Amino acid sequence: MTELMIGERYIALDTDGYLIDLADWSEAVAEALAQQEGLSLSVEHWEVLQLLRAFYDEFQLSPANRPLIKYVALKLGPEKGNSLHLNRLFNGTPAKLAAKLAGLPKPTNCL
């Protein structure tokens, strides 16, 4: 287990860097996790992260790549809901990295 320091608060992470307690998520946590991954979150990143959180609220799971792409396409249109766009935003691992940054569990079928 590792930790992330946000202000004066420690946030517990599992060995893969995902939040142990999903209630610890905040925009500051997302920014700090993104920084660890070498990302600076843009408006496009935030659109996907908010969608992922809505998906999780509705289905209680983190989507793998295909369902993520379909969901983004449904909500934001095909120009954003495609693998090229999501791979560009999330360093080639959109389901895993976006779930991590959105404060969600690791998708079950992602290695």
C-alpha cells in the first residue's frame, strides 16, 4: 500500500495506485494522481473523468476499453468516443488510467 499526500491529508492507495477508499476522491486527488502519471488534466480529460464517475454511479463498475469507448461516444459523440482520442488522452491505457484518475476501482478485465 502506498499513500498520496493532498494538503495535510494522506490518501491510501493500493499497490497499483488506485484509491483504497473511493470516498477519498476529489479533483485535487485526480490532479495529484495525474501528475504522478505525467499528465496535466485538460477539459477533455475532465469530461471523460466525470462520465466515468457517472457510469460507476449507474452500474457500480469501472468499464473496460470497449464499454468506455461506447459510453463516451453515446454521451459526447463519436469524435470523442473513439479509441484514438481516448488513447491520446490517457497514454494508451484509457480504461485503466481514466478509472484511476476518476477515483474508481481498476476495471476487472484489465491487466
